[in-house]
Amino acid sequence: MKPSMNLVAMVNTRLLGQNDDSNLDVGQLPSFVRIENAGNTCWFNSIIQMLLASGHIVETIRKFHIIDKDLVPDKIFILSNILKTFISTSISSHTNGRKEIIDKNFIKDHFGYLRWAGFNIETYKKYCVFEFFQAAIIPMLLFYNIDFQYVLEKSMQCSSCQEITSLTRETWSFLLVSQTANEETFDNITANLFGPVLDMQICDKCLKNDLHPTSISILNCPKHLFVHLDPHVTNDTKRPKLTTHVDFGKILSNNVIYTRSYSRYTLQSFIVIDGKDNTAHNMTYARSKQDWYCLNDTNITLVKSSSIFGDQAKHQPVMMAHLTRPSDIDVFSIALWNVFTNFSPINISLTPNLSLNDAVNYFAKYNLIENNPLSLVVVKFLNCSICKKETFTVVRMHEIWQMKKDASHVTHKIQFFMHEEINCSSCKTAGLTNFVLYDIPRFLIFKTESINTDCITLIDDINQLRIRPLDTNLPFDYHLQTVLIVLEEDDIVYLRKTTNGYTSFNKTTGQFVQLRDLSTYQTGLASRWIIFIYQTDENVFYPALMDKITLDQSTLAENMEPDEWTINTVHDLLPTFTDTLKIGSVQLKKDDIKTLLDNDADINDLIINVHLLIIASTAPFHKRVLAVESHTISDIIENKLKNIRTSWLDYDIILCPINQKHHWYLMIIDLEQHLFIQFDSLPAHDIPRRQNLERLIHILNTQYYLKYDTNIDFRTAWALSDPSEDFDLCQNDVHSCGVHLLIQAKAYTNRERHKPIPQDKINLYRHQIAEDILQKAEPKSDDSISDAMMEKPFGYWKDVLWPDESKFNLFGSDGKIMVWRATDKELSPQCMVSTMKHQGGSIMVWGCFSRAGVENLHFIDGTMDQFVYREILGKNFIQSAIKLGLGDNFVFQHDNDPKQSCFCQRLVEEEAN
């Protein structure tokens, strides 16, 4: 049984067309802000009063977190403070029952701040209102993440192949209304602004060379819409006829799938200008709870709506208008969630969307659901011929496709997308060496209009679609999962095909029930769009099963337990740091270290990432070890890959920390041994380990294919090992999984045996991890101390003793050696440095100096820690100070190395005792 035509192409008989205007009252200030005119500041007062008349904007500003002036531009910080002051004044005046007025001195002071921040608005100009809106208000609205920008598209529809091609897209922050011959409403004026244009284009998707007309439309309806009236219009005696409600559906692109509430706006406020030239005066008219008020600086008066929307020819010209979409009904976000999760309960906060396009972009941008429901993912590789830099780029595409009888147009566009060039990450040269299809979307979304005569046939006949992005890949089959009938009055009907006909979703019971024929009157709703959603269970990559082996530990060194004095060392080192520690580019808080030392606390991702970084950087035997950050691994195993910053193929060992369901475990990829090693101290924990392994194999194989144009032979050349099971490396509590991960990572990298960690030694191992971090950490730089040192008098420095240590190699350097060369001279003898094992030997020395000269030089044997450092100072500290003539009172200026800080801390404590 085919679905009823009445359900698909229903007549719009009972549409009410009412806006949810009561939503506009939410968040509104209890009273309008009264602002004194500080001398030709009426334009500033009017635009501020226009913004603060919007409850949604006020509520957004009030709920925003505290702004750090060091992190935002001065313009935004100052303007934000002005708005927050006005908001608090309005609220306090309502609470106290007084009419609070913003004093003109406040305005003058903050005008000075704004000029200092770079606002150079010529206030004597008639149209400075709009100049200030562009220079100040737009950046502030963007900072508060307020939805007010729309995308303007120029497109062409081919009369031969019917394909719609997007030619250009621009983002605009306001709608500019040009001059009209007659007084008209906003609806008609904007409809005349868009639509067909004179430009003609050739379609590049078909073989015909005919010219086709182009048109201009908008691709989205933002929550707020600001309209700027052309100066030539405002100078006339007439102005555009204002209406309480405006429907912008006429200027929306045909590619936008929406409900009627999406394009309907309510006039919130507008600014008028009275007078001419230097005598002009600005005022704001604003709506509040169905009433209209005139805001003229400090004077606020109630006005009749008939005087605004009646005979308007006698009134002042409008400069700017602010319209708001009042409806906050969520239609499409919920619909996509239902389809993608098979109507599972919503467990996240969804942004309301009245456009399917906005909802699709929202889901694709924020990766709200695992396993990639919407995006086609391609990894591209460029070996730049100019700078020799290798670049990996992850690109994604998602689209709402036009419904046809096959998916050849989908395949064509995907192939074009895959062959697009990328830019070199270094020199920005465009090119493409290779690419690979990394992932396909689980769902494809197609659209057609309900009035399409083939609509019923498409629903009934097209059960399966096939796409083939690459000739080298097998095609992917998608089957029809759900049909969405979009009702104009903000609702959706869900249809599914069964062997007995069709079922529709009953929202009351939460079940699909057999579809019954509905009359036009029974539905009373209209539909313009039918959405087809197809699903696939296929994957791009199916990794081969690998043999599982037992890790051979016979050749590995014994893993030594940490010494008991490790606890004392950590307790000595920790107080030498302030609140923040730096390890490379990573910053830790002292609280992170304290959490690490707590046996009843879980180790966080910062500790895991930092300690793995230390393990990788100190790996022996010249091993090249890469510690991949935990969030990158999460993106890989959740099919949310964003980028590939480093090629894994350049390393010997890859450390991959995995965190799922509040549990840490480790996957190691040994590229030398062709081995995957899985360390999991809770092997019985319910985690999709096999799936995680497959996705790590996939990303490794992807990089290999891009460079060598062939796949890795995992079946015969690689193996999998699980030492956690083989050697009983399980944990005995619920908090130490991170400790086990780090200890086993260090053991494997150092080629040491893996053995269980006794429960009574967990705290000792936690302290060992903390010691490793503290020994490598640097205190966060304190600019205030540097500034204080700069202000010291010149004579202060004659009594300062500076110690330091240096390492000298007999041959070579521990750091990078840079050379200036031509692009093709990297192998020239003049551009190369010979190497020698261990640099031929090295020596570490300690020395000190003051303004008077240098003194004792001490040679250090072995590794220098706090105890060796104490011994050095005992032999050289006082003697050097005496020889330099520093006397009994001088400054010992060490460099905050942890072992130095630890020793100085002990000296202070001993002196205090």
C-alpha cells in the first residue's frame, strides 16, 4: 500500500501562522534604561537602548562567564562593562522602586575609554549610529556567540540537468534595504532585493554550453536580524512601512528545509532620526509585552501602536531595525537524534533548530553522536616539492542531497571533493600527492518537495541507493531507514516501510504503528518537504585478524621498584612550585599532582599525557617514541578524526592511552617488531577493545597507504600481545588504572620486564610518577617578578652570586643544529654534521660568577640530584663568595631548577627551626 497523497501533499487549511511572541518577554529588563545625553550622544543612547530591549540578548550577557580583560580585545571588554552596568542599573532601579538614570559623566568617561580602545566614530555625522554598530556592536555580538549573521548565496539552476550550483557565498551581519520607489512593507522590499539577477552562467555539470540565469537568496534565518535602511531612503519623506511581523520565507534558498516558524520574525525595536544634518536627533522605539515605548534619552513614553504601524508617512525615517525570531521550538535536532539513535532518550542538551540544514551542520560540527553519522571523511597527503614538507590533512563533507532515482550525482560530487588539492602546512603551496577514503557516513539525507509528482513513487520504489566514491573500492549500499514528512507548523511525521505497507511513529506510545489513511481535514497541516534518510552498516576498512602471541620477556631487564626515599623527594620538590607547573608546552596545576598522590583519586588526562611525554623523550637505545595525546586517541576510536599532526611511520614505538567508561588502558604499536601490545589492568571491564584496536589499525594503515600506495599486511606480518592476561598485571582497586598504564608504558619503552604492582606499593608508584614530572617541570614564569627585577638599582647587582650547570660534549650538540641552505642541498657535505656514538663522551660542570668575575668550577660525576647539589654547594658556595668579595650579605640567585629549589626550601626550613 502506497502512502496516502493526503498525508504527503496536504492542503494548508488550518494554519494559524501565529508567532510565539510571548518568548520575547523572557529575559527582558524590568524597565528600560534611561541615559542622559552627554552632548550629541543620542545616537549612542539609542543603539544601546535598542540592544537592551531584547530579552534574549540581555539574558545571554547576564549568563556569560566573567570576562578576563587579558583574553579579549579592549573594545569588547569596555563595551561589555557598559552594557553590564546598564543592565544592573535597570534591575536595581526596579528593586528599589526608583527611576535610575545613567549619568552623563559615566557616558563621557566611557567614551574616553572607547576612543582609547580605538573607536574613532565621528559623532557629528548623521549616520554614526550604523558606523558604531559595524565597529563595536558586531564584534561584541560575535563574542557573546549571539546568532545574528546570515549567509548570502548566489546560485544557478541548470535548465537541462536541473542541478543547483552554488557560485558564491558571503556572510553578512545586517540586511541592507536599498531605495524603493514606493512605500512598501519589509516583506516586499526584501523580496525585491533577492531573486533572479542579470548574471548568466554555464553549468559545469552537464555537457551543454547554454547560459542559465543566476539568483540570490539566503541560506539561514538567524535568531536576530538587524536591518539597516539605506541613507537615500531615510532622507526621503517616506520610509519602509513597518509591520509587527515579517516573513522572510520568500528570500530563503530552495535548498533550505524549514518549518514556517523559522522564517517568521517579530519587530523588536527600531531607531529613527528626527531632523537634518547637525541638528538630527536619534530615538528608539521598543516593544515590551505587546506595548510600544519611545525611548528618548531619559524620557520614556508609552505610544499607541497605531501611531507606529498606521499612517507612517508623517513620522521620522527609520535608521535601523532589530527583528527577532521568537520561536524556540526544536524540530530537526530532535528528529535527527531520533533517527540516528533509533528513538533513544535524549541524554544531551540539543540546540533548537527549525531548519534541517542548521541541524545537520550542528550535528556534523560538534560530533554529538559516535560512529560518524553524517560526514564523508578523506585523508589527503602532500609531499611538497618546494619545501619537502609532508602534510596530512583530514577533510570532511556533509550535505543534504536532492532525491533522485539513483545516487550517481552523489558519487560524482564525492569524487570531485576527494580530488581537490590541499595546501602545504609550511609554504602553503597547493598540491595533492595521494588521498584515501577514511570513513563514510552512516546516514545519507535526501530531500524532495511534497508537491513533486514523483514523490509517492520515490517513497514506494527507491528502497536502496548505491554510491561508489572510488573505482578501486567496492560500492557502498544504503537502505531506506526513515521518511520524514516535514509539516509547516513545526512538526514531523516519521514513516517506515514494512512488509505489510507503512508505519508511522506514535509519539504517545513511542512505537511505530500501522499507517491509516488521513483526510485533509483530520491533519489540518501542510507539508512542503519530504526527507529520505538512508542507512548503511558497511565500513571502508576491515582489518585482518592477527595472530595472538605471548610477549617474550626473557631478554628484558629486571623492572626495579622505586626507592622509599621517592616519597620524601616529592614532598621536598612540590612546595618549590607555585600553582602552575610547565612541562614543555603543557601546564599542570599543583592540584593535579596532589590528585596523583591520592590513592582514592583517578589520574586525569593531563598527568597521563605529560608522563607519557616524559617517557617518550627519555627513551633509551635511541628509540624514537611518540606519545599520542589521549584526546587524539579518543577522536580516533570515536570516529571523530580531526587531523594528523605527526606521521606515526617516523617512529619506532607509538604509545596510545585510551580512556573509556572511566577506565584507562594502554595500546602500544611497535613498528620495529610489527606488534600491537595491549595493557589493560582490568581486562574484564566492559570496553569495546576489539573495535578500538581496529580503528588504531585503520589510522596506521591510512598513513602507510598515503605514503606507499599499498596496504599493510597485518594478517601475516603483524601480531597482537596482551601481557595483562599473560602475566597477571591486573589492578586490585578502582582508582589505579592510570598508574598501571604509566608504569607498563615505561617498562616497555625501557625494555624492562612487566610484573604486577602490589597493592601496598601503589602509593610508592604514584610518588615515582610525581617525581618524574617534578624533576622535568619548570615553574610558570612570573612576569611580575621580572618587572620587579628590572626596577632594581644598578648597585643591587654587585652583591648577586649566579650559579649554573652546563654540559659539554666532546663532539656534536644535544640540541638542534640549524643550517641555511638551498632547497636541494640537504645532502651536501657542507650542510651535514658527522655523528659519533654518545657524542664521543661528555662532561657536566658547575660554576658561579658575580659582577666581580668567575670562581670555582666543579666537575660532576653521574646524575646531579638535590643531594649532589648540596655536596657541590658545601665545597664551593662559601669559598666562591669569599673570593669574589661578596661579604656576609649577598643574594644567591638560582634558576628555579627543582633540585635547587628543593635544597633552598630545606635551608629556609632549617633556619626557621
